[in-house]
Amino acid sequence: MLKYENDKSFDEIIKSSKPLVMIDFFATWCGPCTKLHPVLEKLAAASDAYDIVKVDIDENPALAEKFNVSAVPTMIIFKNGISISRAEGYYEFETLKAKLDELI
């Protein structure tokens, strides 16, 4: 299941008990973000080893600024609360799953 988050509990989310947390910075008006959404839903259901959290940049501009998000979608992977990987744009399920599996 995908989770949606705001800046109030963001620090708690990235320090999750799961090995990895992938944050998808998106916008509702973004075509590639809309195309990526079902990929992320499938990815969230594929493993219990990571969480996938969506952050709307229009509703949470301070978070987008804090992580220097200048394009959407931007996905940042955190391990133990530390950013370890970043990608921008649309990716297929297999590519994202392989990346997450490699980082666990």
C-alpha cells in the first residue's frame, strides 16, 4: 500500500523500521507522475522490506525545497534516515524493484 505524507511526520517516516523508504515527490498535474503511480502501487505490494511514500510538492513545498526537488517525479531512497539514492523521471517496475532489492 502506498502511503501519503506531509512534513509533520516526515522525519519519523524516513527513519522507518523497514530497511528502506522510497519517497516519491510528485504533483497531481504531472503526466509522468500519473503514469508512475500504478508502478509504485505494484512495487509497494511486491515486498515488505521497504515503504513507498508519496509527497505532493504543491502541498509540501518546504519538503521539496529541503531535498532540492526541482523536477517531478523525483524518488529519493532512504536507509536508516539517510538519503542513499535519487532518481528523476518515469521508471518501469522491474528497474525500480531491482534498485530497491540491490540496496536492501
